Amino acid sequence: MKKIFLFLLFCLCLVSCSFAYNGSLDIIYTGETHAMIYPCSCPIEPDGGIARRATLVKELRSKNPDSLLLDSGGFFGGGLMDTYTQNTQLDKERTLINLKAIELMQYDAVAVGDDELNFGLEFFQDAAKKFKINLVSSNMHSDNVKAYSIKEIQGLRVGIIGVTTLQAAPKAPGVNFTEPLTALKETVGALKKEKADIIILLSHIDENDAIEIVKDIPEINIVVVGHSRIKEDVLSRVGSTLIVRPAWQGRRLGKLNLTIKENKIVDYKSEEIRLSSGISDSPEVFKFLPKCFADSNCKKEGLVGTCQNPGSADSQCLFSQPNKISFSVIEPKDCTTCNSSPFIEAMKKQFPGLDVTYIKYPDPKSEKLIKEFDIKGLPVYLFAKDIENEKGFDRLSKNMELKGDLYLVKPEFSGFSYFLGRKKNKGKFDLFISLYDNNAFGILDAVRDFIPSLHFLVYDKEGKLDAAKGKAEVEESLRSVCVQKYYPKYFWDYLSCRARDINSTWWDACLKEGAQSDKIKQCALGQEGAELLKENIKLNKDLGVMFGPTFLIDDQEIFGMSGVPTKDELKKILGK
């Protein structure tokens, strides 16, 4: 009898051990898509669209069948956030197409947001009945909406909760909404009773409110942000909770890869994958996707498109020859980093009839226009006034300014590479950088031999210093300028050491032997450090530099760069 008991105990142990999940789990996520069913009408990176998304989702699932596909809400059309809104009927039709695609892609769960009630409660409830979509909201108590859902993956139990902003309540009379924190505490408790190993919150409330909630309910492991976001970062952490932020309008697909050991998250990494033209359209989606809802959906290089019978099964795009549009570009004759081609190509996609004329600076015509229009930087782009008659004008008009009989494209939209009115200082090299940039270590290593003047990305806000990463970045910048003053020969070594592991609090470990940490601390905490940093960032303010890495050459040419430049690239740019 004893042997039988031991044998059964051994078997039970084997069974219980077999339920522990060890492997890789992908969380694929979207949010705030607003029924953008086609690629965006963007001049640069016209990404997105449900047909491309379906293809990519299928590909990712084939690589890792243990994947969850989630949405944090805001997938209905209409409303203030829908930049492609037309009229109620067409917006409804576009929403129904989007819901059909969501159903086809077999989302594991989607949160209900306030935009899901843009067309009223009846439309929402009818759609919820018609489509097989797992709608979740812990605080919206409505038919066909669950408080949570549990997905079991080889013994790993993943609880998925939704939460809806109370701004939805006026759009759904008769539906009971409870306060988010109260509802979530109750729902997380229920999930724990059901032995959920990982809890994911699909949050359709303000991000600040979601952050306060996870501080109060640390059992939530992951938050997929919806409704509003406070950071551009794709991924951040609050305590042990991971916060991920979907791309606007579904232009990119978010993917959070989790390494799981014994049903616990031990590591993670995130990425955003562009839904670019390199991804083919899903044949399954293409079968029911109308050819167009608006003229902006009809695109063919060199031609103007018109949408007939928009939104219907027999919609079609008709193409015609474009009107000729005069477009002048003022650019400097001598500028190593100036490149107007990307912006011109983007404008040609919007206005196929673009007839480009180049005006070089300095010459009398360019100098006359620069003086007349008070232009501060080049290149400058000027449309003839008849651009007003083109279909795409309304979308871009806010980025233009009428100057006599020409429209000047605002530099904050087009960008510029060359400062006018600044005396050329041959050989001068400035770098604007944050030590919190992911590429900071590599960039510092690449530029070190060229000895640039460094400027930290801190700004003076009404007498108070601030930065993108808040207090921590300001304090590190204060220490850095103090090291530069008192131990200039150690300055670059200190920066490189800090950039290698910027989140470490052991900053003094980066000081070379002989450097006194107390001296640096006293400087950084006092008025001396503040004055040094204000002097360091003075040029930032003068030039309006807020992001980086940004490079300034000869006090005239300014440009940004993605990734880490090679030393050979820098030599070519700097003329070394």
C-alpha cells in the first residue's frame, strides 16, 4: 500500500511539473487604430492598413504559435480622433470592414474604448453580436462584453483584462460603468482565484491613471496603453510592470517578446514592425476590402486618383493626368549635409504634377526671396498659389504659410539643414545628445576623435531645468558638466562609462582615480552646477534644438542621424 501511495505521489509530481511553462511568448498588440483600413496618406512612410496587418500577424504566428494578439481599444471609426472621417454612413461602413478584419485575424481580446460608442449604443451592441470578437472591459457592464478572459498556453494561464474610460458613459445611456480602480481590484482578485500566472491589462484610460493603478495593483504584469499616452517610448516599466504603447493608427505592429521560466517572466524585449509596402496584402482581407473610401486611397505614381462609389463593393479608382504645379526649392550651393530629395519625393506622391525649379543660394533671386519672406534656414520650399485647387491641399494647408502669391512650407514640417544669418566658423563641430539615448555609447565612441563641443538635451523651463527622462537626466547632466570643469581630461571617459550603463546609480564608479566624487556632488547640487549646465545648453535654446542626436557643423549645417555613424562617414561630412 505504501508503495502504491508513493507511486501515485510521484505521478502527481510529474503532472504538476509538466504544467510549468518554459519558453517564449509573443504579445502582438495594436491600439488607437480608428478603423484605418488602408495605408495612411502620409508623405513619408505611408504605412499601415488591415490587409498588410493580417499578413504580418499570420507570419508572426507561424514563427511562434504561442502568441497573443491584443488591442487596447479605439478601433471604431468616427469621432475626433479619426483623421479619415467622412460622414456617419461611410464611417460606419469603414468600421464594419475593420471589425470583419479583426474577426478574421482572430484577436484573442480587444478592449472597449469610448470610440467604440461613436455611433451609439445600439450600433455597438449590434456589432458585438454580429462579429466573433472577444470584447473585454472590467468596468463597462454590457451584453457581449466580458470583464476578463483567460488564455491557456501549454499550462501557462494568461489573464487579459480590459478597462474603459468613464468618458464612454455619456455615449451609452443605461449601461452601468464602475470606477476603474475598484473594478480592476475585483477583477484581478478573480483572476488570481482562477490561478492566472500572468495578467495583462488592455487599458483604455489615461496613461497617468493606468500608471497609478498598477502602483496600487502590482499583480498586473503588462499594460497595453490606449486612449492617451504620455511618452513616445514603445516600452517602459513601472516597478515590475511592463508598459507598452501601440503605434498610432496601426501603422506599426507592436511585439513584446517574453521569456518565461516556471510560469514567470524572466526577460523581455520589444519592437515595432513597420506595416510598409514591403508587406503584401492578405488575400483573405482583400476579398472584402473595398477598393477605396476616398480619393486619398487611390494612388498611382504620376497620376491623380478619384474614388467612385466609395465604400461599396463596386468602388473603383479612376486615374487622370495631373495639373502642373510650380514648386520652387531654395537651397545653398555649398552644403555637405543638405538633401532636399526626400521631401521633394514625398510632395510628388501627394501632388504628381509637381514641376520643380531649383534656386541656389546665394544669388540675387534667392537673396530677394529670403529677405522678403524673412527666411532663417534652408532648404525652403515654395508652392505656387494655384496649389489651392489641388485635392491634397486641405490636408497640408496647416503646414503652409501664404506669402504674397506663393505658399511657403513651414520649416517645422519640412525641416532644414542650413542656418542663415550665422557666421561660418570653419572646423567647429557641436553634438547635442542625451546620455539616455540607446546609441549614446556608440555615438560618443564614433565622434570622440573629432572633439566636438557637447551639449546635453536639457531645457530651462521658467527657471527650472528639465529633460525627457526627467530628474535623473538633469542630475546626470549636472554631474557631467561638473566633471568637465574640474577634471576635463577625464570627461570623455566619464561620459562613455555612464552611457554604457546609464541606469546604474553608481555614477562615481565612472570617475578616474584622483577625481573627488564629493567635489562633483557639491558642484552638481549647488548653483555652480546649474550655471554650468545653463551655459552648456544655451546653444540648444538659440537654435531650437530639443531632440538628438543632432550635429552642427561650422555653426551653419545641422542634421540628425539614426543609429551610430561610422568614423569614415564623419570624416567625409566634416571634410577631415
